[in-house]
Amino acid sequence: MTRTGWRVALTAGALTAIAMGGRQAFGVFVSPLNTATGLGLAAISLALALGQLGIGLAQPLVGRWADRAGPTRVIMLGTGVLAFSTMAPVLSLAAPVLFASLVLSAMAGSAVGSNGLLMGSVSRSVSPGDAGLAVGIVGAGASVGQLVLGPLLPWLIVAFDWRAALLALAALSLLAFPLARVLREAPRPPEGAGTAAAPVADALRDAAFWRPALSFAICGLHVAFLAAHMPGAIERCGFPSGVAGAWIALAGAANIVGSLGSGMLMKRLDHARWLASIYVVRALGILAFLLVPPTLASLLVFAVVMGASHMATLPPTSSLIAQRFGTARLGTLFGMVMLVHQGGSFLGVWLGGWLADHTGGDSAFWAIDVLLALAAAALVWPWRGRLHAAAPTATALAAKS
């Protein structure tokens, strides 16, 4: 990987750490906000779910804007909005303010460190052989943020209060300003590739787009549930709230290994089969967690399995899209993938909260999650030949436009 490739990949990973790390650890605020507002878990879950849906709606637009104008402007604007919307509940706990804060901060995070924003720049900065590792670095960035913020935010809440922790999270987002400038080094799409006007209708008509996209929606359902409700699930298992911070941090550490390992293994493995295998591992991990009596040891093993498979799906998913449709419009196309992903995220956050409210536990959701993880594996496993065949390059796409 070239020096520019390393700089772009590491910077994108740092931006992902800022944007997604806070989102992955935000579950620690759910209980304090519920207590402070009295809105109820179902109502707060709905607001968080709408935020997940807002992320999906924003990502195609963010990716398209980044493909056209470069990511720096997008990130700078998103950073300002993210910092203000994150701190808004400190200023007012009125229900409309809280709902707007949860939705707007999620959408603004898409303009700071989302896959739709960064995938095009990162993929164009490295050779095809290094793309898996570069995307793995971006995925690992989310876990670095989770590893740091997972224990830090609960400590701030206990030592001070949730308002201080939320202000610290808002201040941390401002680090994205200087990082945005580094991405000016990322290559722009080839002249003539037509990314500003290139249609995506051909991709939307192709099953080779929808198979990995729909599997990624199932991934979104899973990871969004973990981010929003795992701290509460840990408490419902009878463990003290402090265990949630350790669980988040351990899952984040495992995710770093899983993301980087997934990117490196892609040089040797069939990408579609590797992606399907990750979903099978995830299903088996959840099933084991359901069957084994809840202990601290089983909880921590579960954190390792869930963390290692968390962002490991990102490199093969982005590779399948890039192989089939090229990198010139990858920001726009992966933004569309993320729209589908966030539809699953909406369902994971809302359904997880609704089921917990109505059943008093999480077993029903876990059972659904197992079945859907197996469905995600089935979506991509049989498609080896088609997903790997005749993938158009960016040059070929430019010639067509």
C-alpha cells in the first residue's frame, strides 16, 4: 500500500472511530435518558430507530456528494451539526428536542464517518489487492472508538452525570475537523466516469447488488440492536450496569481483530463464501448464548464472538459491490447499500425495544436474529460465480458514460 493509501485509510478509520464509536456506545445513555425524561424505553427506542433510518436516507446523498465534490466539505459540515445535536439534550429534555437530537446526530454522523462517505475515497486510494485491508482498517476504526468510549462514557456518567458524558462526546466529535483535510489527498473519480450523473438503475436491476445489500440489512438489524439494547440486555440478565462498559470495550477490541483479519483473509478466500461464513458464525454465537446459562464468562465470550463478526462483513460486502460495478461511483452505490442496511437497523432498534417492553426479555429477538443471520448467509453463498464474474472496472464504466 502506498503512503497516500495508508494516510487515507488511517484517516478514514479515525473518522469512523469518532462517528461510529459514539453511536455504538450510545446504549449507555438510554437508561439515564429514560429516567430523566420518563418517556419510556419504547419511545426512546423509536427515536433511536428513526435515527437509524435517517442514517440510511442520508448515506446515498452523502456518498453522491462526496463522489462529486470530495469528502472534506461534507465532513466539515457534518461535524458542526453532529457536535451541536449531540449536546442538545443537555440544553433541553423536551420530547421534541430529544427526538430531534437522536435523529439529527445519527444523520450528521453519516457526514463525518460513514461507509457511504468513505468507501469511494478509500477504494480509489489503494490497489485492488490492498482494498480489503484498507476497508478493514476503516471497519476497525469503529471498534477503536467503541473500545475507548465503551468504558469511558459509563465512567463519566457515574463520576459526574450523563450530561457531562454527553458534552464530552460532543467535544470529541470536533476532532473530525482537522482529519477532514487529509482526505483531500484521496484520488477523485476518473475524468469522464460521470459520477455526478451516472445512473445507478443498472445496479438496482441486478441481483448481484441486492443479494449482498439485503444481507447487509440483516447485519444492520443485528448491530443496531447490540448498540442500543445490549447494555439493557445485560442488566436484564441480572448483571450490574458496569458490566455493559466492559462488554462494549471487549466487543470493540474483538472487532478490531475481526475487521483487520477479514480484510487480510480476502486475499485468499472467495469473498461471497467468506461473507456467508461470517453470518453463520454470528448465528451460532447467538444460539450458543441462548442455550448456555448466563454467566459473566459466557457474556464475555459472547462479546468476543459478536465483536469479531461485527464489522468483518464490511470488507467482503464492499468488495462484492466494487467488483461488480467498479469504484468510480462506489460512494453512491455503497450509500444505497447503507440505506438498505439502515432499514434493518431501524427494525433492530425498534423491534428490540418493543419486544423487551412487551416480553420483559430479549430471547424472542435473539431467536429472530439467528434465523435472519442464516438467511443472510443463504443470500450470498450460492452467488460465487455471478458476483465474481465480469466485474466492470472504473475505466470501463467511464467508457460507457
